Amino acid sequence: MSQPATTGVPVLALEGVNKSFGAVRALRDVSLELFAGEAHALAGENGAGKSTLIKTLAGVHRPDSGRVLLDGEPVVFHGPAGARDVGIAVIYQEPTLFPDLSIAENIFMGRQPRRALGRIDHKAVRTSTAALMARLGVELDPDRPARGLSIADQQIVEIAKALSFDARVLIMDEPTAALTGSETARLFSVVETLRAEGAAVLFISHRLEEIFELCQRVTVLRDGRWVASEPLAGLTQDDLVRRMVGRDLAELYPKQDSRVGETALSVRRLTREGVFRDVSFDVRRGEIVALAGLVGAGRTEVAQAVFGVDRADAGEVRVGGSALRPGSPTAAMDAGLALVPEDRRQRGLVMEMSIERNIGLTGLDRLGRAGLVKRALERGRAADWAVRLQLKYGSLADHVGVLSGGNQQKVVLAKWLATEPTVLIVDEPTRGIDVGTKAEVHRLLSSLAADGLAVLMISSDLPEVLGMADRVLVMHEGRLVAEIPRAEATEESVMAAATGLTDGADGADGADGAGVAGEADAAGLPRDAAATGPTGATGTSGHPHAAGLTGAAGPTGTTGLTEATGTSGHTDAIGDTGAAGLTGPTGTSGHPHANGPTGDPAASGHTDATGDMGAAGPTGAAGATGTPGPTGATGDTGATGDTGATGDTGATGAAGPTGTTGPTGAIGTSGHPYAAGPTGVTGPTGVTGANGPTGATGPTGPTGASGATGPTGANGAPAEGTRT
């Protein structure tokens, strides 16, 4: 990364700025210089004065003394609009969108282009918004309401809003806190583009690796005072931490030894269709188990299903040996579960309430009688936890919204720890808080585990996972793919599992036959193991388009598709015909794409290099062993292909009952649900769509006799299965 010149006149600067709020001195003689083409980091703990400095630059606060300089000239901002007018744009840590307005309206609020008679030019607004989204490399509909957007998408809208001002100075306060790795990389790419165009960037982040990746210089604040401004070249993360908090980086993960006891939380084959599947694991008293994985892997969704916020479709959760009632947070709390959510402002706190009332929310039944809360008990409970968690506040009656992010997180922890849980689930416990408060949260979690609490920690911070966890569970695309003991956990091993590069069998203990990681289907083979593709070879079709991983038993039908489709080797093309489950009858049809009319099972065996395995395709007839075995048994009809040859059956597909079971015809000897070539005569029924016309010509169609009763018709081919 090129180093910009830091000589000459800075675009924006502070000189000897002081700012107080009552008796609290937020900034003490602070100076800062931002140069064109430079990304400058602002580092410090929560409470160090970073937010006050940002708001001073943005015109929200006016300094008590000192000067703000723009291009070397003193300037006074009478409000945020004044700062925006000279090209200073701010992206704050928490999105501030109007939920009922569209994305485009949020971005250009108060600045909408006008048409004749002062009417808003909505087309121009949408066009400009689309251009901003294209610049950011994202696809968001300009007309989509802000309500319902994910935190990441809300942040993208805030960034687009800032860019819409053609900013000379871009101030970014924790912009990546809710972004995925790819979204962060995209944002950094945009920042690099702006920097190359001459913009000055002030970047605030608690993620030290991001500071070193993006920025060239850093200014450190501590307790409202300036500590240092220096180039990042030559500094290490440990050097930066010492300047920020006066402690070494190693002290951020104060892991205590603890005695591991009996199982406190047991999850078995928990499934929520389309989100996660067959998740099984245990958490024992005295241990911290980390649930790692990429954003979107299903970690948060699993935690919410365990706690009962979302109802799972299948599976069981036990706390202390007793099964929980699904979909009931109240039952979970009564059993001793506590959940600290990922989004503390939206789901963890009531921002309009006081600190003491937020802490008391989980114990209202204990703090009063007959529905009336005794304020003295509520205040006493809050004061006790404020001391235990070293909460920094003015008054317990203050709104929780005035606290820093780290202290807000402590309030959420206090609220749930006050319920005296036996299992604590914490989702992203240190997101958006400074390194000093992170160390306090880590120390608290370690102490709780040492006292016998079972802790399930969801975190996207790899150093946190490796520094705090006794075991690491890794999720990939909704499945638990690996369990890694603390001694063997490295960034490489965790990321390899999280990205699907390993077989997910590391450390799996096979709880209840499901395996804690590398969950196996009926065939007992790990679904995520790319290397086990050949397991498809155990069937006659081998590995059908990389689905062999799931089709452990291939279309042989003997073991059935490891997925629910039983013997269906290939679940792509004819998934919709899967109503009948097994296309075993198509055993002779071979590959549903290019195996031609003969449906030579050899050709369909392995769509890649193991086609020869497909030679055993006929075993598809034995598909009976698959889930929908009965249909597989009728595969003989498919094998005879006579019906297909006569085309009459095909006709039935288009016309009568066979038409309803269109896939049935497809099962004819052709087995090719699309363009079965010659078998097209037969296939009409098969390809309920493409070959339909042929079906129409079949005389048997009108009679429906061959359809409804024809061996190939209703019985023979309902298939979703054997697409060998």
C-alpha cells in the first residue's frame, strides 16, 4: 500500500481542542491532522474520547477551546449541515435510517433533486442510488424499504449516503462491525479508490488487524488525552495495544483453568429447514465451547433455536438431562438457559429505559408482588451487578443509551446473569467494544466457567475463539462440520473447516450416531467431505456432479441417496418429480441429461470420471431399499421400457392421470427427463414439459387406461430418485 505524503497543509485538523460535559472532561488538549490521500486510524478504549472527537469534526459539538482548521484556515461549524457542506461525511457505528422510507429516500433525504414546480424527481433519485450501489459493488433495490434490512445492508446504505456527498473527508466509526469478510474487503476497496482520488479518511475500529490493513498513520487517545500520532509502518499490534491501554496483547485472553463437569446442554439433530440441519453437540459445566464459522453459516440461528426464539423443525434440546419444550424462551429460562443476543441495541436492551430497569427485566417476578415491582429491590439488584461487572455510569436511573458500547454489553450480561443460569449462550460478546472492555468480558466469561457455568460462545473473532475456547465447533452452510480441541485449534484449521476445505471429521465424537461434526446421513458418510466423493462410487453412479458427497450410496438404491431422496443419485433435474420419492424404476435410464435414449446405466454412472461405475445402474431397480423403496420396486416397469417404446404410455402422461405423474413417463426406458432423443417417444410422460407434445399424440392418453393403470404409468415412474 503506497504511503501518501504527509507534508503540506492538512485537509482537516484539530489544534489543542478541549471539550467538557459538565464535570466530565471528554477531550484535553487534543490535536489531529488529516492529509489528502491518507487513511488515518483513531485508536483508544471506550471512553477515550474518540466519539467526542468525531462529533467535533462533524459539527455536532463545538470545542470549548482550541481550533478546527479546514485547508489551514480556522472554521466554525454551526451544525452537522455546515460540516457536510464543506465535504465532511460521517458513517456512525449504529445505522440511523428511517425504517419506513426506501433506500433511495434515506440516502437523499432533504437533498432530493427537483423537477418543475418543485416536485421530487424520483427517477433521478433511484438512478443516483443505483449508481452508488454499483460503485459499492452491491445489489440493493433503491425502492426497497429500510425496514427489514440486515445490519450489514443498513451499514451499506449509510456508506452510500456518505459517498453521495462527494466527501473530501470521510470519517468512519466502526463501519465494519456488522459486515462479513467479503463486505469488509469491498468497503476497503472503495476506501482505497477514494483515497487514490485524494480524499482523507479517518477510520475508527476496535479490530486491530483492520487498522494495519487499511491505514498509514494512527493517533491514539487515552482518557481524553492525546498519546501519540505516528506511522503504522514498524509498529506491531502489541505496540498499539500498549499505547491504548498500557497492557500487553496477551492479557486480552485471561483463560482460567476450570474443572469440566457433567453435560449441562445437549443438542441432538436440531434441524430448521433451509437454515441448518442435523446439528448435534454437548456443552459441559466448566467449559467454554466456541461456535465458529463464516457469517451466514447458521450459528446465530442455531442459538436462537436452542433458546426457543425460533422453533426448530426437528431435533431435541436437553438442559440438565430434561428435554425443553420447543419454541419457548420461557421454558428455556426456567430450565436455566440464558441468551445474550448478537444485536444488543435491538434485541438485548430497551434503549429508552434506565440502566436499572434493563437489568431488572429478566427478574420482574422476583422483584415485586402482584405485578408491582419494588423499585428498591430493582435498584439493589442493578447496583450489585454494576459493581460485579465494573460498569461505568453516572446514575442507574440514566437511559442505557448514554452508555458506551462496552458498558451496554455489560448491562445485557448483567440482565441475564442475574437469572442465575446454568448455561450461558453469548452471541458475538465483544463485537463493537474496545480492547480494554474485551479483556474484562473475557475475564468474566472465564471466571463464570471456572465457577461451573457452561458457556456456548458464538464469535467471528478468531483470536477470541482460539484464546478463550476449550473446544471449537465449526459450522459450514448450516451443518456442523468439525470439532477441534483447544490444543489442536489454529486459525488455519478453523478457517479450513469454516470454508468447507476439510472433511469436517476432525474431533467428531459421533454423538447419538449423528456425530458432533461431519454429520453423516443414512450411509454414515460425512456429507461435507469433498474427499469422500468416491463414496458415490459405492452406488453404481458414483459421484453425480459433486453431489456424490450427499449421495454417499449413489443411485445403487442399496444405501439410497444419503439425503432424503433415498436411491436418487442425481437430485437436480427432476427434483420436482420427487413427490414419488424413488425413481428407482429409471435404473435403466442412466443419466437424466445425456445418456441418450438407451439410458445406458454405464453412461449415467458418474457424470465426471467415474461413469464406468454407472454400469451397475440397473441396481437402481433395487431402489426399493431407498426411502421410497416401493416405487423403486416398480422400477421393473422402467426396465422393460416397452411402455416407453409403445409411446402409448407416454401419451397417458400428457392426457390422463399419467400426465399428473408426468415424471412417470419420463421413467420409460429413456430415463432422460429432458431431451431423451429417440426415447422421446417413450419419454413424453417423463418430460412432463418438453416431451408433453409427444404424450399428446399417444392414443392411450385419451383413454387414460395405460396412464392410470399402466404399469409404467402411475407405478413405474413417479420419480425423483434415480437420476443416475
